[in-house]
Amino acid sequence: MAYLAPTEFVTKMVDAGESKLLMSTRDTLIRSYMAGAILSLAAAFAVSVTVNTGNPLLGAVLFPVGFIMLYLLGFDLLTGVFTLTPLAVLDKRPGATWRGVLRNWGLVFCGNFAGALTVAVFMAIIFTFGFSEAPNAIGEKLGHIGEGRTVGYSAHGAAGMLTLFVRAVMCNWMVSTGVVAAMMSTNVSGKAIGMWMPIMVFFYMGFEHSIVNMFLFPTGLMLGGNFTLMDYIVWNEIPTVLGNLVGGLTFVGATLYSTHYKTAAKRRAA
């Protein structure tokens, strides 16, 4: 497997950020819709594996297949564009502006949410035979996930909100590391291995991913989870989006850009 030097793959990161900012509205929405849908299918798959086998680690090991598929197909997740698009502005690429970054983030958020919600509806239908009976074991698990990660945080007040935010930061630290790891390799197997490791870590550790949650929580609400839409928005989605932004941009994008692309002056030899 061939790998690129850090200066080379960080240049690819900046190029990717510029490309995403210049993409048309139609293409951005289509690619983000498909990304949200595929990642949601992977989340449903991982939860199904966990419930059917009783082994959460096995679910975490298998979850990255969805992320790998959507990345190789060229689709866009909000967590990834949080990390990549600001680099094009920092590098002063032609046409790259903060207004364009916000536009891209907004479009990708909408596309991801639409894709995740589509799969949420489909899975809710499957788990209840078209809402004609009570949810099966997997549906019940999804409802409990939503409860624990909304009212479970709110029960701890400010400490719960801090915990939620930090879990979201850690999540996109790992997820964006997976995005970057894929850029290190020049072949499919290398990209897959590079993405697999950090994505598995985030999922098994229970970190908060805004797009996965766009599937888990609407599904939980449809399947009778004991929490409300406002619980989901206030005590999960908004803090998770903010934490994902901080984690990806600060601990991955800015650090790699500053040390491998815009390096500091070398020290003089004695």
C-alpha cells in the first residue's frame, strides 16, 4: 500500500475543502443526502448486530463499512466539511469565503438530515411491520438509546451538557481523523484501513455524532422512546453539532494545516 507524505495529504485536504465550497447547490444536496442515508443504514446495521449478538464491540467493528462506502462514493458528511472547508479560506483559495463555508455547512446539514430521516422512517416501518405492531427488540433498543442520550444528559444539568459537548468533540476528532487517514493512501484497501480504525473507536466509545443522531433519535421518537423532539434538539443535536465543529476543525484540520502546510520557521543550527 502506497502512502503520501504529510505535506502531500494536507494539500489534498485544502484542495478538497476548496472543491466542496465551489460545488453547486444541487450536487451538494444530493451528495449530502446520500451520505446521511448510508451512514444511517450503517448505524441501523450496527445496532442490529449488537442486539442480535449481545456484543457491542462487534457492532462497532462493523459500523465503519457505511462510512467507508460513502467516502469512496464521494458523498459529504457535515463532520467532514466542518474540518475541510475552512482550510480553503485560511489558505486564501480563490472564491473561498466564510460566507461560502456557512452556505456549504447549511446545505450539507439539510441534506444529511433528509437522508437520515428517510432511513429512520424506513427502519421504523420495518421494525413495526408498518406501524401495525409494537417495535421488535431492535426498535426497543433504538428508543432506549434516544432516552439515555437526551433526558439522561438533562438529568445532570450543566454537567450533562458538558459531557455531551466533550463527547461530540471527541467524536469528530476521530471521524475527521478517518477522513484524513483516507487521504494518506493512494489505493482502496489503504483508505479503508485508515478509515476503519478511528471510526470504530468513536462508535464503540459512545461519542456523539450529529449525523448518526439524526437517524437514532427520530427513529426512537417514532418507536415510542420516552423523550420529546425538544429534548432531542436541545439536549443532543445542537450541542453535538457544535462539539463536532470544534473537534474536527481544532484537533484535526487546524493542527495538521499549521504543522504540515503552514509550518513555523525552522530553528537555526548551533
